[in-house]
Amino acid sequence: MASIHLSSSALNLISIFLYIFFVRFAYLVIHKLLLTTLCKKHQEEELNQQIQVLRQEMRNISMVDNFAPYSKLNRKVAKLSSDYENLSTKRKKMEFKINAACFLVYAVITIGVHARLTFIWYKHPLLLMPGDWMVPINILISVPTGKAGAIGICSWLAICQSVVYHFPFKLIL
């Protein structure tokens, strides 16, 4: 019976996965906290409610019979609509800045640590299995070690990133 030989760094498989998992989780939590604290929608919602109330009043007033009150309400609606659009534009710009900044920090941290891990584990397999277990993809997962049955750091990082990226964090957050 073939056995799996764990290298001295077998726990690194788990620790690398957990690192990638927690970095992604921290990114999503910080991103969500920044969006909820800095991009407040309550002013927009209040303006929208006021606009709806005024529009309902305008529907109840005949434009032909009561032109002055109708036009006064129309000007209020136009002013509030303009304020609403300005607030909405400011919020969307802030959201864009937060999205870009969070993603940039996340990408720099991820790329930096991936490069460091790849440099450290470049020639060392993280896990050695019998060479005939995964014959069709054996060469792909052994990159960059080149040893049959090995899982290299590049393949492991790609696997971990793929699993973590598709993890349903929205159920947690």
C-alpha cells in the first residue's frame, strides 16, 4: 500500500490556506465596515422620502386651477432632486475610493506574501504523494519543484486562492 510522505513542512499546507482565508476575510470585513461607516445613505433616503411626499401632494393639486402652489411644489421637488443627485454622486465617489483603496491594499499584501512564500518554497515540495496518483495533472501540481507526486507552492497557492475566492463569505457577513 502506498503511503503519503509529509515533509517537515506539512502543516504549512494548512497554515498557507488559513493565511489566505483570513486575509480575504479581513479584507471583506474591513471593506464592509468602511463602506457602512463612511458611505451613509440615510440622508439620501430622507431626501427621497421628502421627494415622494411632495410628488404625492403635486398629484393631488390641479396644475390648471392652482398653478402657483403647484409650481412652488415643483421647484421644491427639483431642488430636492438636485440635492439627492449631489449626495448620491458624493456617496458613489466615496464608495469607489474605498473599493479601490481596500482592493489595492489587499492585492499588495497578497502579492507580497505570495512572492515571499514562492521564494522560500520554490524547490521544496509541500506534500509528496506516490507519483502515479495524479498522473494527468501530476506535472501541473508539482510546479515549480518538478518532482513526480509533489505539490509545489505555486499550485498550492492557486488552489487556496481559488477555494477562498469561491467561499460563500456573504453568508457570514
